[in-house]
Amino acid sequence: MFTDMRNRLRRLVDNEYRRKEWIKTRLSAFSPGKKILDAGCGNQQYRRYCRHLSYYAQDLGEFSTDEKPSLAGFDTDYEYGPLDYTGNIWEIDETGGFFDIILCSEVFEHIPYPEKTIKEFSRLLVPGGNLVLTVPSNCLRHMDPFFYFSGFSDRYLDLVLSQYGFDNIQIEPVGSYHEWLMVETFRSMRNGGGFAWICLFPGFVFHYIKQRNPETTAINTLCSGYHVTAKKKTRKK
């Protein structure tokens, strides 16, 4: 029972669960044999969902133990799987139009040149190819020194994707102002000890209740991130 309650709490304060399910659903819809690039693949946690696809992995291949430690630090036992492309994500050594699908999840905050990266994705995709992208809207410093942005807006994503040859752009917000504050309140409680729990628990409950049915204004004000799909424009005849 305690384990079940702990798992429910983890799902409540960590949107990774929703992200994995969303990506799994998107990947399962693609036809078998399509070539997919997992760009910025890290430990290749989504490779298991690509067994019906021809999977290629790309990453810089370096992991930071956080030169500037933060409350969102990562464990040091991080491991990469085998990489097909090692190096900068905005300079991938492959011919244009090679991939049918590009997956890029929670990577953009670690890229110094996100626009160049979108342009590179457009180059690498076949006309009509699919981009599956997740980005944070607000996040804490992590994986320093490979940390360049604390988040991106839906306006930015729509503008840059449109500029570099994508259409059918779908941008889905994840969470809301109250969910974000609920998560960060819990982080403070977890790291602050008993006194923090006494002081902050009422606020956690308040934001928990509010985030269950968030108003549009709360979603537009602040969310944790975006789930994005887009297609490479087909060439005009």
C-alpha cells in the first residue's frame, strides 16, 4: 500500500510519466520500417518503443555531473547506449532527406543553437517526414554546464518551425501555473525537512486542488512544457 501511494505521488509531481506515454503513443502510430533518428537520445529510454522502426541514435556523448549543483541534479550513474552519430545535434553527419521521423525529447534546453537544430532537422527529414518534439516551458538548472535555456514558449516553437519548413504544427501544453507550483512546493518540502513540510503542505494541497481542473489563464500563464508534432513540408510540384 505504501509503495502504491509513493508511486502515485511520483506520477503526480513528475510529468515524465505523461511524456513517456505520449511519446509511446506517437511512435506506435508510425508504419514499420520507417527510419527514425532519436536526436539527443541520452540513455535511449525510448528505443524500446521503436522496435518496429529502423532506429538511429545521436548524442554529444558527454554527461555532466553538474558543475553547479542544483535542486534538479541528476544521478551520476548515467549511461549511453551505442551511438550512430556522435557530436553536435545541429551538425549531424548524414545526407539530407535520410530520415522519416525525428524524435527529440527534453533536449533543447541543453542546446546553445536551437534554431540551427530545427533547421538541421528540416534538412534531415524527407518531405512529409514527422517531427516528435518535447521541450520544457520552465525548468531548473540541470546537467550543467550543458544548460543554456530554462524553457521555450509555444509562440517561439510555432514561429521557428514554420520558418524552417514545417507545417501541421500541433503544440500541446503540459500542466499549468498551479501544477508547476505544486511540483516546486513539493520539491521544497522534500529538500527542506520537517519544518518545510509544516509550512508548505497547505500550499501544496491548495495547488493540487487547483491543478486538477486548471483554467485556461492558468495554462497560458505558466506550464511545465510542450508536446509538439510537425511535418516537413512537401516540395511544390
